[in-house]
Amino acid sequence: MKDYYDRLGVKKDASQGDIKKAFRRLARKYHPDLNPGDKASEQKFKEINEAYEVLGDAKKRADYDKFGKSPFEAGQGQGFEGFRSHDFGFDFGGAGTDIFSDLFGMRGEKERPLRGDDLAASLEISLEEAYKGVTKPITLTREIPCSICSGTGAEDSRTCPDCKGAGTSQQGRGFFRLSQTCPSCRGSGRIVTKACKPCRGSGNSVITETVKVKIPAGAHTGSRLKLQGLGGAGVKGGPAGNLYIEITVRQHPVFKCDGDNIYVDAPVTFSEAALGGKINVPTLDGTAAMTLPPGTDSGKKFKLRGKGLPDTKTGIKGDEYVVIKIVAPKKVTAKTKEALQEIEKAYH
């Protein structure tokens, strides 16, 4: 008989997420509601449920890896047959069951509500939008609980015949009697007899919607925004997951970013660099005037305080650094050449 990992088609070092995905895929394939009258599919469904009951829980999985399958199988402890608890006035189906359940991690619990999967999306914005903040629309497709069946996946259901509606089943004989979640109904106590048509028994419906994303001033490439409850639908009444938006700031033709600081090249002429004076430089707020001291070298940096990007938490702005770039004239006339030769003498 296949072990639990083989039943789910995963390796022994698979992550909990991979195990969950494998179970969901197989459960959809072999669900009795989607294979009416198919006994083989029904048996397969029970087997993968039994496997996921153990591997889907980190503690039970650890016990399984350590002790093997035997502690979880029915019918163990045959060597104690004939030694019945009621012969001595004890009922191991009650508190005693909890002792062995805790030992092997098999306490009979109904399937708990599970939080939905988180979703991820990306948004690209301009540097100007990052500087001021912006609200952008984004269209996403996601699952929500079916409004017809309220997420149950059932149009009609009946009491589970295996656990008689209890949601748990007793495993083992004689001394060892373990109570575990019923694999047939997954602890709900009900079996779906007619699947919900709109959601095809999945309990979820798919919608496409456009939501507005408020991006705060100061967002950088790699910034992540969390939109609560806009992820995948929860399971068994669990809350929806979250939507995470990753921001990308487009490369700007003029400015370069380094954290909250920005850099800009300022082209100046020989005479402006030599004589100094006022020049106009671009900023994210528009044009700003700055004074260039005489004898400024190419590559010299000047700081414009508070002209950078704001911090998303404090709102304090970074600085803008103006990098001087001395540019040569493109056309050199005879007079220009003489003037440049005179300037050249000033270097010696």
C-alpha cells in the first residue's frame, strides 16, 4: 500500500504549501460529487483525505515521519485483543482517547476554517507620482465565496453515513482506539449529494474587478502595499487572503534616485563655470535657481536640501544633488578659438 506521500504524489521533503496544492488538485479530480457512482474515485478520495489529514498538519506529519504509518492506521494493537477497557470499568473512548490522541497528534478535530491564499500584483508609476503620491486603478481576477451556496459547494447534502454526522471516526481495536477526523466528510458531518451548479461544487466563484490602489508619497521600486482581504477566498468560512502590490518606479530621463535622494546633471558653459553666477536646475517641484561659485569644476556636487523624495513613514524629504557638467561649444569660430586660447593660458 502506498504511503501518504505517494498518495498525494509529493516527495518527502515537499513543503506544506506543495502538499496543500497537491491535495486540492487531487480532491477536485476524485471528489464524489464530480464522479457520481464511481466507487474507485470515492475510495481514492478517502485515501487522499486520510493522507492529507496527517501530512497537512505539521505536527502530525513530524510524528508520521518519525514513527511511520502504523500509529495512524486502524487495527493496530491486535496483540491486545480480548483485553477490553470495559472489562475493568474504564472507557478509553473518552479521556483515555485524548491521551493517545495527544501522543500521536490524532485528536479528533473538525476541519478548521482556513485563510485564503495571498495574491500578488505589480504597478508601475512615474517618479513624479512617487514624489507626490497617487491613486491608481488595478484590475484583478480572484475567487470569492459563492453567493448561491455561501461557500459550502452544496445545493443539497445528507448526514455522513460513515461517522453518522459526528465528524469524527474511531480507529483501531481493543486497547488502542483513536478518534480522528472523518476522512469521508472532512469533519463536517455532511456529504454533498448535489453540488452547487454556479460554482460547480467548489464553493467559490471567480470575479474580475477593478480596485483603486492608494500609493503613498515616497514609494520606491520594490515597495510593497498590502490590501487586506482582497486575496483568494477562505476555506470553510475562513477569512480571505491579502493582495500584495509591488511598486516599480519607471526610470526617469533626467533624475536618478538613491534612496530618498535624487541626482541631476546640470550642464554649464566654460564661462559660467569660471565666472560663477546663477543657473536654473530642474527639481521635482519645478525649476529652482542656485548660485554657482566662480571656478567650479566639472563633477562638483551641490546639495538642494529637502528637494528629494519624502520618507513614507515620517514625510521628511531627502535632498537633491546637482552635479555640474561643463560642456564645450559645438561650433568654434576663429574668434571663439582665440578666446579659448586665452582661457587656456589661465590654466598655466
